[in-house]
Amino acid sequence: MSIRQLPDTLVNQIAAGEVIERPASVVKELVENALDAGARRVDIDLEEGGVRLVRVRDDGLGIPPDELPLAVSRHATSKIASLDDLEMVATLGFRGEALPSIASVSRFALSSRRVGAEHGATLQVDGGRVGDVTPRAHPQGTTVEVRDLFYNVPARRKFLRAERTELGHIEEWLRSLALARPEVELRVSHNGKPSRRYRGGGEERLDFDDGAARLVETLGEAFAGATLRVEHATTARPAGDDGRDGAPALRLHGWIAQPTYSRASADQQYLYVNGRAVRDRSVAHAVKQAYADVLFHGRQPAYVLFLELDAARVDVNVHPAKHEVRFRDARMVHDFVYRALHEALSATRAGNAPLVAAVSTQAQVSRELAARVGVGAGQSRLALRDEATRDAMAMLYGAGLGMGAAAAAGPGDASTDAWGRAAGTVPEAGDAAGRNWLQSGAAPGPMPETGDDGIPPLGFAIAQLHGIFILAEAADGMVVVDMHAAHERIGYEKLKAAHDGSGLRVQPLLVPQAVAVSEREADIAEREAATLVELGFEVTRTGPQSLLLRGVPALLAQGDTEALLRDVLADLREHGESRRVRAARDELLSTMACHGAVRANRRLTIAEMNALLRDMEATERSGQCNHGRPTWTRIPLADIDRWFLRGR
């Protein structure tokens, strides 16, 4: 067959196949154009899920009459003039393909009035055939009307879904947009009836409080009430980047849901790069790793995150529909996102209590110790006279809760005892405080009044329920704690801290192990030799597709270290870093902490229960156990009143 030039209409229809997938794609392109034109209010009218009609009206700058034909011409745009502009894209749209692509597969009308113009103008396009520009009365801004989508491409039209499904895709995209642009008012109607409204409100809606209000509008009160605010920036730049001194090279802000608010699917995960909603595997992987220690198996985190960086360091021109981006420094971005979220989640504690501040005076110590064992302020001195009680409180205050780690471990759990002593969770056998800690049995004094400002976040223990739960009286109601899950997290965090302090120790192999790999994996092992040493592996390349493993992480030496090495190399290839070794180590430490935690039906004294509550308030991530289960819950007093119809 001879080579021939395709007609413009067919070219546009082929382009439409890349850009226009369904009515939601049309809405996306048209609304993004409206925002780029400075619109503060956008009205979206739909019929039959957008298949029969999509009409988008805005109050933006408008288009001059003589430029209307250019607007529906391929590769015609006001946003790009040079290659430098393409590398520094700051607008949502820039390809100049959306309008001609949409117009080629629909009955299309474009009407607009420029700011200051006496009247507007309109242009009709039917299946790619462009009509004449004619005058028309029109308010300032632009209206784009798209009727009978894919009417002339039946093969594409038959792949559209039911009306409700197509409308759902549109609503989901508008929800994503509303999260990113809280200053813009969006009004949606479907089949002539108002469907959705996201209120605008000017620049003042960009502050934190109004951003949180937009969270309620889009994702509901449950999500908004379970979020942690994230605000993290760094001025560190990759080699060769001499950006503005002091200006953040990367900034991450937004909201992440606490681990107790998780989803069965990834339906509440929103990422924006320089204001553009995108999907990125590297960032998604960083988020997943940050939640790895606190999320229940099979659950998905929820978040709304905005990542900002120099436009020259991100390529937005890698996907026809602009759903994806490519980072010039993907490894740096991945590590930055992971660290930011890891720190935010680490700061969470049961009861949302900050770490207990250090105290210096004896009076402060007495008050703190009295609070930890549940005695009243007026009885502190009397309680401290008892040497056994004093030793128990010193143990609680100095080393934290050591409850049951030695007693609960079996006779063969020597490794658990050793790590427990290193982490400060298991007392030495000859320690008087350790002998008295479990048997102290200090009689608790009267509980403080509920309104007392000195009541800690998790309150004071009052009872043990079924040998499993601790009941505590808090300032605003009742707190219920799963004692095994809570103690498991406390022990786990102490074990991790102890191991982090000593670092990853390398255990040399008596007989070096040959490992067959692909040539690409061998290249990575050679290039990342220093990284592998930091992870506890001593590896040398012995051939194009062979490695020699000489040393492995000591703590994991009994496992399948060859498989672990392959997983690490795979991570280094895909993400530029790997936390497989840390994950494997944490899994082992988690098991040790689980075996060392207090078991069900273990009767605790009030002092022991209060010690556990105080350690929960001071321990990172103590709101969840090592497996992601919640460790505590709060029942407000108002709810209890309703149970018994009090005040009615």
C-alpha cells in the first residue's frame, strides 16, 4: 500500500482516542481550560451521564472572536511558545489537542466573550467540520457545549458504561479537583437537577481551616476528623541543582488519615504535583512504606497530599491525558515523601499525648510518680514512704513499663530476654526494682476529679475487664485499652530503638554463597555496593550474571538471605532504595515483642495498669499494635449519658 496523508478529521479522531476516553475526560479537559483562564466559578451541566450533553460555563478571561477557530485547531495553545516553556509548564492544559479532539467526535459549540468586549461570539463544529464565527450575546467568560459524544465513532460509543457509572467517574474527578482548588466554586447539575456544589470563597479559603472545610465537603466528616496535618519541606537539592538559596527544593503538605481510619481500597488517595492530580508509583510506594508498621493487613491508607517542586525537575508531558509525571530525581522524591509521612505517623500516640517532658525538681518527680501509679496528690508522700512502692515507681519512671516481658516469655526465650534488657523492657534478675515491679501491689488512692487539669490523656485505670481490657476514667469519658496489643507496641518500639542504636551488624558467611542473577541485577549490585553494605550485605560481582555473597545482616542470618538480597536488588532497580532488610528485621522484632507482651487473663494491679497507660502516651505509634489493630478507644461521657437517657 502506498503512503498517504491522513485527513485532518481522521487525525483528530485518532488523537481523541488518546485524550478522550469517556465523558469524564471531556469534563476534565474543559474544566482545566476554565481554571487556566482564571475562572472563579465553573458550572457543569450534564445529561445522561455526560454522553448526551456536557456543558461547561466559566467566568474566566474569555477568547477573542478571531481566535475561536484557532482554539479548535490542533496544537494551537496560548500556554506554550518554546521548548523552555514546555520544560516549565505551570498550567493544567498545554498540549492544544483537547478542543479539536473533542470537537471531532461530537456536536460541539464554543461561545465566549473577552473581558471588556461589547459582545461575544460563537463557533459550531460538527464531527470535526468547522463552521463560521457568528456574534452572540454572552456574559464574560466561555461556554463549551459537547453533545452526542462519539455519535460518529460507534465503536467507541459502545464501550461506554451505564449512565450512573459515567456520572460517577465525572463526580470522582470533580471531587479530586475540588480538593486542589478550594477557592473555586463548582456547580454540577445532571438531567436538569442540581447534583453537587462545592462552594468557593476567594483567596481566604486557601488557609488551613477552609482547606479542612473542603475536606468535609468532598470526603466527609469521618475522614476530616481522622486526619493528621502534614507540612514538611527541605532545601536539600540534588547535585548540579543551584536553585534559589533558602527556597524549598521539595515541599509536601496536606492531610493523611490516622491508621485507625483505613480503607478496603485505594479510593481515598489523592496526590497532586504542583497542583496537578496525578498517579505515581514511586510516591505511592513511599506512602505504603510509611504506613507499613501501623496499618492492618490488606487495608489501604487514605490521604490528600500536595507535592511541590521546581517545575523544571518534573516532566508532565509523559501521558496523553496528563495522569502521570516523571521526576528527574525520583529517588530523592521517594525518600522525602517517606521521611515526611514516617515522622508524622511516628508522632502519633495513644490519646494524642506528647512525650512527657523531663522534670528536674523532687516535687515534680513526686507528682509525676504519684500520677503514674494512680495515687492522689495529697497521699504522694505517704505512698513514697513504702520502699517497695518507691522502687516500683522508680522502675516505672526510669525504665518504662517492663510488664510481663520476662514472666510471659517461655523458658527457652533467651533471645527475647536479651533484647528486652537491651531495650529496657526486661529488668535484670538482681534488680530490686525489677523484683518489686510486678509484686508492688501499691494500694491506689482516690482518683482525681474528672475535671482536674492534671488528668492525662488516657486517664487513670479503674478496673480490668475479662483479663483482657483496661478500663480507665478520662476527663471526657471512659477509655478502653487492649492491654496485650498496647504492651506489644511498647515493647516493639523499644526493641527497634535498641537495635537502631547498635546498627545493622554484618555476619560473615563461613562459606561464601554464589548467587546467579540477571546482568541488570549484577550491574545494580556493583553500582550500589555501598548501599548494600549499609543494609548488612557484603556482595562482590564475580561475573556478568553472578554475585558472591560474603556477609548478611546478623539478625536475619537464619532466614532466606538469598531471596532477601534479590528483593533488595529489585527495590533498588525500581525505586532507587530498599527497606526490605528493615522490614524483615522489624517483623522479627515484632514477633519477639508479641511473645514478650502481657497475656490475656494476667491480673494487673492498678499501678501496673496506670504504668501501661502512661507508657502508651509516651510511645510512638501506640494507637496501633504491631499488626495494625487499634490498641485503645474512647467512649465520650455524652454517649454514656445517652445510653441511660440522662437529661431527657
